[in-house]
Amino acid sequence: MILEPGHWVGRGSYRAIDQTIGVQFEATIEVQENEQGLTAEIRAETNGKTAFDGIFLIVPDEYGTYSLTLRYDSFNLEGTAKLESVPHLAILWSDEADTYVTFSVFTLPDSHGVRGFVRHKGDLSTWELALQPRHQVVTGENIVSFDRRRRFNR
């Protein structure tokens, strides 16, 4: 699976199919492994405001694929995914059959890409996202610089 446990950050956009200009967003994803599979907490912000805040549950099933559950606001989507080879493919749907989400995850030279479609009550949108692992910044007194131009006061 491409998206391993850890902290992921990215930028993307979404737009309605009948629009030409997309809305930019920034996303953070926290992927954690548990005894059943993976949990991914996803938050997307547009102009500093939360646009999406949901939890993905990813569990291997007995058929060699994965069962997906997306908990978002007051509804759940259930689905299935192929995550053992690239590109990863997934589809989710609501019990009421008024919401569908499909997406693929693939590798890019310096990141991972995600592209998908959402159909909710007749409205169709597309979205894309580039993700990278978020590196932790190490700070402290015992930091050694290998940059010859930088000198530390001792």
C-alpha cells in the first residue's frame, strides 16, 4: 500500500464538473495502523476554514481487496478498494444511493497523487490532491550543522 502509517500533507483542488475554475485546499492526513487495518483521519481546509473532516477505515477482506468506511458529518459511505498494486482504486457509496465517491491513488516523482469524483444528490465534482509525508523538524542544543557557512555560538 502506498500511503503508509504516518503524517501526510498535501495541496489540491476540487471543482464542479460544469465549472472551469477549481477551489484550492490544503489537506492533512494522519494514517495509523491498528489490529484490524488502517485508520486515516483526513482534514481539508480552504482559506483557513475546514472544508472536510472525516475518518477512513481501511480493512483487508477475505477476497484480497479492502473494505472501506468513510465517516463524514452525519453520514457513512461504504465501499471497496484494490490497494495491493498501483494505481490504487476505490469506490464508495451511501445506503441511500444518493452519494458516490471514486478515486485512485498513484505515485508521482516526489509525492503521491489522488484523483477522484464525487456525486452527491445529482451534483458531480472532481478533485485532485498531491501528498507528501510531513517531516518532523528536529530542534535542540545538540544539533550539528554540516553547512560550512553556518556557525554556532558556543
